[in-house]
Amino acid sequence: MNEQKFKGRGAQFNPQNRFEKLSVEDFNFDDWSDFEETGLKNLSTEYFVDSSKTVIAKNDSYDLGFDYSFNPYRGCEHGCIYCYARPSHEYLGFSSGIDFETKIMIKPDAAKLLEHEFRKKNYKPDVIIFSGNTDCYQPVEKKLQITREALKVCLKYRNPVALITKNALIQRDIDILKEMAELKIVNVMLSITTLDKDLARKMEPRTSSPDMRLKTIEVLVENKIPVGVNAAPVIPGLTDKEIPDILKESSARGATYAGYIMLRLPYTVKELFIEWLKREFPLKASKVINTIKSVRDGKLNSSEWGVRFKGEGEIADTVRNLFKISCRKYNLNKKDYNLTKEHFRVPSSEKQLQLFT
């Protein structure tokens, strides 16, 4: 196995931005030990202010299962090598590789902008997904608390929220989530890709450990906050066999619903994932790559609606059946948990401001 250039990072290089005509390539050094003093071994994270004027994104893809999302950060320090959101960084002039996990755009006014949306006369309350693109509880959230402030706004206006995260930091906001749960305006989904701690550290270097995610499910349930588990992404040939164990352990902690998503490798994520696979698992890389292709009609990715999230073919069908059987066995998805929009309100102190919006 080749040594990592950048410790604690998922990606080890910057693929060329597909929108840029020019690119700069690193020299290939055989011995990186001579360059430790330059800081290449421990690449620090940089933060930039995102001055977006709106924070609610409208989705028009029918197979996503939601219409609106809220993302306080662009880029994600979790560094998950398989992340489908990596190519979105290219719209900012960055790369989907190292840049995605080391150059993070933050939206310091996100909570204020969200409140501004809620105050508009034409706003129609609907479920907003927190983390539709990158994780709203990534490491910098501990300091900036942008997600926490946005949740306070949602509670204030009683707008329903569905949260998706891989970070135990969500436990910090139990006080807010508990109040929202009493109104039936929140649910949480913990994403668990693997229960193998070593694999998780290689694949998702700055996320909470699988054990911590399971513990988070337990803590949220103890506080009567509805919780589910997302076995995602399922990596054919690498993590697909873990589906029963992931669902079993999550159910044992109190999770009541579950989902899964097949691995997606859009654009340059293919290059990043294959490089990682060959570096970390040189003996099985070829087999895993071929298995991924078997669920994507011979390709590494498919973008067709209705197919992209579950894959197709014999192995995809096997995964689908394994998931359904496991859900039945561990009492998951027995009932729907629908968030309500009926409690939405504009506090009286804010109604006067509507005259000027």
C-alpha cells in the first residue's frame, strides 16, 4: 500500500476542474519524507465566506424524495472519498479533490437569510432537508454553530426539518431537536457506510466513528427524537454485505426507519475513488471496480433518474432484496413518520416586518 501524501484526508490529489481550460500538476516525488517540513503531510483547512443571498435550494429531481434543502457549508472536511457532492466545488473554481475537503465555504448569515425566507408573504411551509449536499455538522460547525442557529429559526417558525449527518456533534442540539420533535417537525437520519472502524477511517477520515454514530442514534431516541439510519453509500464488493449488520445495530439502538443509496461516482469522483481503492486495497481493487460496473450497466456511474440511487442488474437486485429482508427482520420501516406543516407560524413580533418584505 502506498503512503498517503496528506494525512487525515480522503483525496490525495486535485483532479482538473472540468470547467477550467488550464490546470497545474504536482511533481511526482518518490520520497515525500523530504518535504514534511513544507506542510504537505498535514494540509490545513481554509475557510472562505460565501455571500449567497438565499439559502433554500429548490430541487426538481423527482427521485430525491424532497423539494427543498439547506446547506450552511460548501465543501466538506469530513473528506469522504466517495462523496457525490465533490464535483459541486468545481462551480466555485476549486477542484473536487483536496480542495473539496480543505477549502470550505461558510455562510455566516445563513440563519438570518432563512428567517427572511420564512417571513415572505409568499412562503409556503414545507420540509427542508439539512445537508442535501454537504454535512451541516462537519467539524467547523462545532465552532461556528450556523446549523444550530438555523434550527432555532425553524423552531421559532415551526417549519419542519429533516436532518442527515455522519457526525455525533448533532447531540449538542438535542435541546432544540427535542422541542421540535414534540411538535412533529423534525426527524434525523444517521448515515452509516460501514461498521468497520478501520475502513471508515480510511474512507471517511474526519467523520464520527461508526460506534459514535450508533451511540448518537441511542441518545437521540432516549430524547424521543425520531431517528433512522441510511446505509449509504452501499459500495458493491466492499460494504454491501454489511447491510444486515448496520440495520441490526441501528435498530437495537432505537432506529425505526432505514434507507440505502448505491454508490455514485459522478465526474471526477471516479478518478478519486479508483485512486483511493488501488492505494488502500490493491489486491481487491479490480474486483470491486468490476462489481461497481455490474450495477451501472458496465459503467462506473449512471445519472438516469429512477436508477441512479439503486443501480440495476442482478447484484443491485440482490442488494435491494437484502435490504428489504433485513428491514423486516429488524422491524424497520413499519410505519411512516410524516412531518407536519400545520404548526408553521410567523411570530407576532415578525408579522409587522412582512409589510416591508
